Amino acid sequence: MKTLQVDLGTRSYPIYIDQNLLGVSSLITPHVKGRQVLIVTNDTVAPLYLEKTLAAFVDFETESVILPDGEQYKTLAVLNQIFDSLLQKHFNRHTTLVALGGGVIGDMTGFAAACYQRGISFIQIPTTLLAQVDSSVGGKTGVNHVLGKNMIGAFHQPQSVVIDINTLYTLEDKQLSAGLAEVIKYGLINDLEFFEWLENNTTALLARDVEALSFAISRCCQDKATIVAEDERENGRRALLNLGHTFGHAIETGLGYGICLHGEAVAIGMCLAAQFSAQLGWITDSDVNRITKLIKNMGLPVTMPKGLSAEHMLTLMQVDKKVLAGKIRLVLLKNLGNAIITDDYDPQHLKQLLIQAASL
């Protein structure tokens, strides 16, 4: 088992990575606060892994709540089902929530934990690759609004993150590829050696080779843990983790949540960010082709979906947490493996990029 640490002083926590970790009480329960546990999952994951997870909490007062599966359910209305369960079953402020599922479940469970009785503990047990390499680590929690993705939320760190690689063997191919978009992101923003490793190990990752998956997950979690320790609340360097996300979130919101998977939208966003970086003279057309090829080889889309105009995209991109003084700040590439956050560009050039992308 690999154990990493997110170093946040008294709020530091471990990330455990291995096979067969679900249901291992000795690993999970030391991070439980109090005697009451509520497991939050969805109707896809519950039939597969809820019973095995419950086995870890036999000595606790444990209940579960099963939410509908999908990005379109990441709303305040569905979040309220968690609060309903907590209140109806008289859970107190020493309760621990357990997020068993992908990024949607993790974000909503964390947000519920941040809010219930002004803050209770929670544990992340991510079951998708995207959640394992990104959203389960770092304490970003929240829900979507019809006008903007993840615009309602809180920073609330988990007590631990338990990553069982075996859960990836029941994941749909499309969901695996969506997670690989976030994996590629780490290589592009600050880890060229890892980007090159991904180019050489695409087949192994898509085949779900356990050694390749373990290495990729560990590398991403270590990269993210380092950044979060430096900038927990995204006042600086942590925003680099949003490479492709300003474009991607606009795509998700514009099409309607759930139409385009988050990882798919981020993949398209990274292609757009690479193209814009090349237009600014920072990377070469050869670099853009290399990025696009890797993304495509991972089974991900590389062009804008139909039905989104440049004007609509720009309107949606204004509803972004990185917007400052009315300027859309983007994460762009100075080189492969070297990203920056900038608004130092001509807005008309951004519009032209989107017009061209929408016409393909």
C-alpha cells in the first residue's frame, strides 16, 4: 500500500492507495470522529460497493443514503436529501460522513459535512479515476448552479482518502477516459516527465494495468498534495490545476449538466488552452499536436461540441472563479510542463479562437 500525506498542519491527512481497501476497518475507522457514520453514495455505486464498505463500520451506528447518479443531480435540492437523512436519524455534530462514489458524490458529501451543524468530519472513498486523482484530494466541495458549475461550495478537508484501485475495474470505459483527462493535466502544468510517461503508457492505462494505474494515481495525488499544501484556498498556484477548466466548465454548463462528462469537457478545454498558448507564441504547433494526440489516444474528444457559440461560451466563462475585475484569467502553457495564470492577452483573440473552434 502506498501512503501519501496532504500536509496542512493540524488538519493534515493521509491518502491510501492499493487494491482491496474497501471494508478494511483497521485502515478506515481510525479516521472516524464519533460513533455515528452516514455513508453517502449513488444508485450506480451502491449495488457494487455499499455492502463491502458497510463491513468496515460494524462497530458504529451506521446508516446510508443513496442519491441519483449524474452531474445533473449535483444540486442544492439533491444535497438536501443528505441533510434530511442526518436530521431524521438524529445524527449529532460528532458524526462522520463517508463519500462513496465519484466526484459528484465526493463534492456533495464534503459540502454537506462543511454545513451540517457548522461542520462535521468526512472521509473520501473515491470510486472513479477522476475522483481518485483529483476531486477527492484538496477539500474543494460544492454543488452546481444553473448559471455556473461549482459556484456554491466550501473548502472542507477530509480526514482521509481511501483509494481502492479495484473499483476501476467496474468503471465504464468512457468514465475511465474522463479520469485520464485530469491525469494528463498534471503532466501539462508542472510535470513534463510524467507527460512523457503517459505518452508511453497509454495502452497500459486503457487496459487497466494495475501497476500503471497505481503509478499514475500516486503521481497525480502527490502532485496535488504538494500544491494544496502550498495554496490550500487557491489564492495562487493551486489555480494552475484548472488548466482547461474555464473552457470546460462553460461547455458543461452550456450543454446542460450531464450531457458532456466533466473529464471530456476538460479535455476539450485543454486543447483550446494549448491552441491559444500557441497563438500567443508560447508553445509550438508541434506541441499542440502532441497534446491533442495524447488526449485523443486516451479516448477523449478534442473538438468543441455542436450547439455552443463563441458568444455563449464567453458569457459562461465570465462566471468563473478566476475572473478578476471583469477579465477572464486563463491557465495557459508557457511550455509543456509549465503552466501560468494570465489575463495578458487580447480578448478579441480569445473570441476568434472560440469562433474558429465552434465552426469545426
